[in-house]
Amino acid sequence: MEYTQCWLQYKKISDVNKLDVNVYCGETGRLIDRIYEELALGFWDMYHRKIKISGGAANTGTGNGIVLTVNEKSSLGPEGYSLKSNRGRCIIEADTQVGLLYGTFALLRNLQTGESKAPKPAANFDNWSWEEEKIPSNPLRMLNHWDNMDGSIERGYSGESFFFHDNEIIVNDRTRAYARLMASVGINAVVINNVNVKDAATELITERYYTQLRKLADIFESYAIKLYLSINFASPVELGELDTADPLDERVGKWWREKAEEIWKNLPGLGGFLVKADSEGRPGPYTYGRTHSEGANMLAEAVKPHGGTIIWRCFVYNCRQDWRDKITDRAKAAYDNFKPLDGTFADNVILQIKNGPMDFQVREPVSPLLGGLSKTNMILEFQIAQEYTGQQKHVCFLIPWFKEVLNFDMYCKEKLSTVGDLVSGKTYHQVKCGIAAVANTGNDNNWTGHDLAAANLYGFGRLAFDTGLSSERIAKEWIALTYGFEEKVVKNINKILQMSWPAYEKYTSPLGIGWMVTPHTHYGPSVDGYEYDSWGTYHRADHFGIGVDRSNKGTGYCSQYNPPLDTIYGDKETCPEELLLFFHYVDYSYTLSSGKTLLQHIYDSHFEGVEDVEKMICLWEEIKEAMDMDSYNNVILKLNEQLNSAKEWRDVINSYFYRKTGIPDVKGRNIY
């Protein structure tokens, strides 16, 4: 299947000067080969100029050209780079070849985008000046793929897997194209298979798959990406060799030590394992009366001699809990399970914590567990697959949301206590930490189903590498790299992206209530939909009000936050309104800061969300003449589907609350 180059198209800038561009480098190896390939492709496509490679450590040149130099005393770290360009002479310096690779992608990106406030390409490399020094904000910058061995993708909205088909591993040109795309935005770790490991996926750690995995890992390594695998905690049983997976049974520990020896012998560059345990029916240490740290540490001991890491997901809750019990609260699960274990995990274990306490809703508070752990490695988990945010049928640019999360102060220390500080390792001086995201790719021609959904893939990588970037700069970079530099195009698409997340929130579930979505498919309105049974609803609406009381008089969830957040969230009058219904049961007649009642806000926001989508369509139609028609048609088709869906959400939600309350819309609109 054909595929696009996304943001690595290297659109033509000029061909005024056709002289070769000299490249000086004293380094050799696969990463250097990738650098040469990228420079050759970029300069030919942008300027119609060839590169001329001059090797030799001493041959760094004094004239124009690109100088690539490794300086282990530069203090840029294992992945940082320094880029200095002045009128045709560009020096890329790094401590390692990995840094040189990232510096090369930065050079090519900057040549195309120029000033971030108003993307403008460098018309002539020989007259271009730029300085940039970057050290990645996060040590680990990971994508979690939810691909199944049969070729399907759990929550896959952009086609089928390009890693697997019919229980076999695929390694081809698209594999390399994917690795190149990810390296260009700084991704350095990839988990290729679903966290729900079953059937053939359990056998990924057997002789059956080592040859193909080695080929895949080799391609990844040539772009400075570590391969990780999701594993089944019960593998000793599932593979038929033991009758137990009890982490404190010596036979189990021995099995995993021997298995790790076998795996790393065949896959010497493997990064480690991702584990989902004791959640949604997946096996784990609770099966045997053991703790999560006992389970994780047993695996950590097995992989440690090989430099392996265990990434342990904190998505743990009783999916059969009865919501009729007003104290039971799914939101409390991660903190309740893992906070008491702080400091008991091995140093090569990383806890992977979702950005919110529930499940990637359009708006949630930041997970209190992120501010509760001080002695345990952490990695923040986002989702760019849009499971609950339109499933790549709706445009929903998530980077502004991610920025809010990263900038949020957890009040766990006087300084360096934002989420970004915590997961980067700055707060507690950790090095095994960072950010992961559930991937949004598939084998569709455009990789992400919706052309504009690629902005989330690009944006996540750029933000994980440099959390200081603004969402607007990231958006404008991506637009310029993907669609070119015409001012109207950049302006209109940026408007669409920036208004998309608030719009989706308006026409689905405002004020933090979340859900109201069709169970299992997670697409389309189902106000009383509950995932597992008819035991209740997430929102607990009745004839008088809506919301979940998570104050100390309710479920007590607020107490999981550090002061002053616990009291801010715990008081209805001080709770941020965008999260009001997440933390409080509120009467429909309650007056918001806008002067509207809660119920009128619900009515109005759903109408406003539809109007916002109509504006997006107008903005897209205005740039039709400047667009590639395939991309234009892809997006306009999706936007029209989004408009129909937004109207359905508006009508279903507003009608539900009118029938629930009998209170009409004060503006006299038809909400029946």
C-alpha cells in the first residue's frame, strides 16, 4: 500500500544556486548513513542541490558547507545537539551520533519553517543564519502501539497494522519510513504490540519471531529508536511450561531469568517490556495475592543484567465495580494501588501513569498519582489515538491539552513541581522517566486516517522532545511542513486546529463530566451508557442535578491531591468550572460565573460546538484552491461527518436533559 511522507516531504524552496553542498564528517556508522541520506534528500528536494561528502576527522573545512562533529565534552548529553548556521556554513555538534541525527532533522525543519511565528522558508541556504541548542526535555519519548498479531489494531482508526498481518511480523519499506518519521520528531522508543497480550502475541518472546524482530530492531536502531515489547504477565503458564505465574515462586523467577537470557541473546538492543497487569481481565500479581511491586520487581531482576527496563502500567481498577455504591470511585484506583508502594520498586522499573485518573476523556483533572510518588520512576501516558475524542473522524488537536497537563503544578515541592518537571526527572533527579503516547497510526495512505490527525502525531513527538514549545508553534510547524507556506493556508488550518479541542468538548461532555458515550465503541452519544453493565452511570444525573461528589463528603477522591489542590477541588465555589461536574454533584439551577445556570450552559455549549464545526468547514473551504485535492477531499469529507456527529451529540444530549428536568431552553430553541 502506498503512503505519504507526511511532514518529511521537503517541498521545493528554490533552485537559484545549484552548487553541491559540502558535508564534512569524521564519523561512520548506520546513524551517519541515515544523516547523509536525509541531507541528500532534503537539499535536492528543497534546493535542487546535491551534497558532497568529505570524510576524515581533520577535514572539517573552513568554507561553506555542513560540519558534523562529535564532541564528548560539549555537555549536550546523549541526545542533545547544537546547531549554528551562518551564511552557508553550518556546524552541527553533539556528544553522540544520536545528537547529530536530531540536529540534522532540526536543520532541515528550520530551513523549511524559518520563523515559527510566521513560517517562511530559507530562500537560499547560503544566506541563512540560525542558532539552536537543544537537550531533550525527557529521557524516554515513547509510542505505544495497540497492534494485534492478526493485523487489527485495538482502537484503530486509521487502517490495520503495518507491523503485523496474519500472525506474522512485517518488515518492509514502510517500516523504515515509519522509523524515519518518528526519529524526525525525536521519538526514541516504540512498543509495537498491544498491551492486551493474548493468543499469538504471547509467543513474541519465542524462537518463532526472533528473526523478524531482529530485522525490525535493526531498522529502529539505525534511527536511534529502541524496540520494546508488551508481554503477558502469565507467559510461564500461557506458553505451557509452568502451572503458575506467582512472582514469588522461585520457578517463575527462574523461568523469566532464562527467558530474558534467550531474548537478549537474539535481540541484544531490546529496550525492555511493557506490562498491563490486573486490569480489565488481564492477569497479574493480584491473582496470587502479591503486590504490583513484587510482580514488577521479579521481571526487573530478570532483565537487569541485559540493561532491560520494565514499564508497568498503572491503569488498574475493578471494571466490575458497582456505581450504585456512592463511595466506590474508579478515579481513586491508581493512587490507592500504587501510592502505598512508593519506594518499593526496583530502579529499572518505570510506572506508566495516564494523564488523568479515568481513561483519556476530553477533560479530566491531572492524575494525583503523578504528585504522590517521590521515590519511583514515572512515565506520563497520553493518548493520541483519539479513543474518546473523535476517533480520527473528528479533528481534535490535543497538543494544547497536553501542554496544560505538563504545565500543571502538583504542589509536591516548592520548586520544580509541575507534571513536566516530575516526568522529566528534574524534580527527584531521576533518569528513567519521560512521556509515552498511545499511537494513532495504521496502514492508511496518510498513516492517521484523518489528514489533520497527523498533527497530533507530529505534535506529541515535538512536545516530548521540547516541552517548552507552544502548541501554536508546533501547529504552524506541522502545517508549513505538510501543506506549504502560503499565509492563508497556515492561518486557516491553525485556526481549525486551535479551536478543535474546545469545540469537541462543547458538543460532547462539557464541565468535566466525561463519558456519555456509546459503550465499547466509544463513539457517538449514549448519555447513560456504562461500559460493563447496567449498574449505573458515570455521571449520576437525576432530575435535580448531575455530577459526582468527590469531596471528602463524597468519595474522598479530592484528598489524594496535595494541598492546596485538595481544598480547591473539594469546594464547589473554588473548583475550576471546566472540572466542576467531575468533582461535584451540582443542581441544574446552579449559577456559573457566566451568569448562566448549569443547565443553560449545557444547552448553549452543545449548540456552540456545532457552530464551531461549521466555522471549521468554512475555514477549510476558503483554502480549497491552494490545496492538494486528495487532501482537501479527505478533510472536507471528515469535517462533514464531524458536523453530522456534532449535531447528533447536541440533539441527543440536550433532549436528554430537557426530558430529565422539564426545563426549557431560555433561548427558545428546539431541544426536543
